Amino acid sequence: MDAGIFQNGILYINGKKIENVQDIEWDKHPRFEGVFTKNIFTGKDSSNCISAMMVKIEPDCEIGNHIHQGKAELHEIISGSGFGTVGGDKIEYKPGIISLIPADINHSVKAGAAGLMLLAKFTPALN
């Protein structure tokens, strides 16, 4: 799955420069099969104001219905396709789509046949 412009992206954070975002390790999601996350920056890096991670969902896999209590989430679709459900609204996910999930709202994401990659940002920080 193509990570688009982030494939060889550079991250600047707190005076540090990470030359290649691709070098940050993927972690298997603890609850959802076929879902992987890559922490770009955490609350520790931002005084707990914001965190960001890349999320890779394998073909036809999903992040099931869940809530982030007290945390808003922003999805920026990088590659692939699928659907996000926010509250009762179903949103087509494809590159260029940005979706805001307000705090305390049920939401889920299901990848299509090609899989899905997105950048998720949380405020206040998720981790």
C-alpha cells in the first residue's frame, strides 16, 4: 500500500529531524486484526496537546465501532479506499478526503479491496 507523500517524508519535531518517516516502525493494533499504526508524534512531544499516527488497514479489514472519550480525531486519507462511519453518517474514504470525528462520537473505518492508509490526529493527545 502506497504511503503517498509520506513515504519518504521528513519529520521535524522539538529540534529533531527524522529523515524518513518510512523508518518509523509499524505496530500491530492491539484490538483490530489487519490494522497497523505508526506513531508520528505523541502527547509527550506536544505537552499532551496533539498526537498523530499513520494507520494502515489491510484489504477488507476494519477498525470497529469505538469512541475516544474527550478526544477529537481528524482523518486525512492518504491512499486506498473504504468507508468511515461517524455517528450515523457513512463517508466514502479516498485520497483527499478529510473527516473530523468530534470527541465522544462512535466511529469506525472499513478498508476496501485495496486497503486504506490514513493520517489520524488527536486532540488532546491520544498517546
